[in-house]
Amino acid sequence: MVCSDIMLPVRVFQTCTAICTQVFPVTLDTDRPSFRRGLDRLFVITEKLGALKGQTGPVAALRRTGLKLSAAATFARLYLLPGKHAALPADIRMAPAW
């Protein structure tokens, strides 16, 4: 199972982005396919790390280290994706986005 196949996170991302645009001039571009692929990749890495949790030994430690480095690189790519720019509204106040 990957995050993109589930409708709930998409709705959550859309709602959070709508709320953030009321306050912040730059928000995450959660509609970008590379953003979703990055989240899917992080999910797969987390599942693999969970499967290695009970294993000991140098091979398991090496695999865990590799997965952690892969997760860090994936997170860095997500962090460096350009955001969506929006002008701040003239009347800055929090309003329900749902």
C-alpha cells in the first residue's frame, strides 16, 4: 500500500494547505507528483525498516544504515522541492478551510 492510493491523506493535505495559505506566503506543493512519490518512497523505507527491527548482526545493521541514508536523501529531496507562492490576503485572519 502506498500513500497515493489512499484518499484520506490527499484530503488532509488539501485542507492543511488551504489553512496555511491564509498565513504563509509559501506552502508545500502537495499536488506535485514528485512530492507524492517522495512520500511513497518514505513509506516503503519505513516498512522495510520495521521488517528489520528484530534482526541483529552486521548485515542487518548495514541494511538499516542504508535505509536510513536513503530516507534522509529522500527527505532532503522533498525539502528542496519548490513551494507554491501565494500573496497574503489583505485581511489576515484565520477562517475555517473546511
